[in-house]
Amino acid sequence: MSQATKPSGGGSPWEKAMLGVAWVALLFSATVALAIAVTTLHARRYDPLTTNILEDKLLALNRDPKNVSLRSEVRRLDLEVRQTYFRRQAFATNGFYLVLSGVAVFLLANEIRKATRRSVPFPNPRA
């Protein structure tokens, strides 16, 4: 005769610990995903590439190519735009890996929690 098993109500310390780890990992992943979303929306609203400051400076530099101070200003603005772009790209990439890692920890903790769940023998009603 085979006996079915039913999970016990108390739960082992490992089961409780893994449940806590799973919730923390899920909360961490959600927080990082929210930070990425907010940063992306902010970047779209205040994109330095869409401002006309650099464009206007380039046009002025084309009219007066010997202006050294204007040339250095254009270089500074261009460097700032490039640094901002690559910083945002790195933030999004690193954030993606953090979210992916958090989800992996969440799934792993849930699997460990299921594996460590205590089972109490449950009698077969047909016996």
C-alpha cells in the first residue's frame, strides 16, 4: 500500500529560511527593475542629445572655426554627452544582470524550500 504525503503545517527551519530568501530576492529584483524603469524614463525626458545646445555651438564653430574657446566648449559638451550615454548604458546592463541574478536566487530558494518541506504520512482513504 502506498501512502500519500501531506506537507506539515510547521515547516522546517530551512523551509522558513528559504521562504525569507525568496521574498528578499523578489523584492530586490523588483526594486532594481523599478530603478531601471525610472532612470530610462528620466533619460528620455532629459536626453542631452535632443537639446540644441551642442548643435548651436557646432553651427557657431562652423561659422568661426578659429575660435579656440568655442572649440573647447564643443569638445567639453561632446565629452559630457558621450559620458552620459555610456553611463546610462552601463547602468541598464548592470541592472539587467542584477534583476536576472535576483530572479535566479528567487527560483533557487523556492526549489530548495520545496525540497526541504517536511511531509507527514497521510493515510490512503481507500485502505
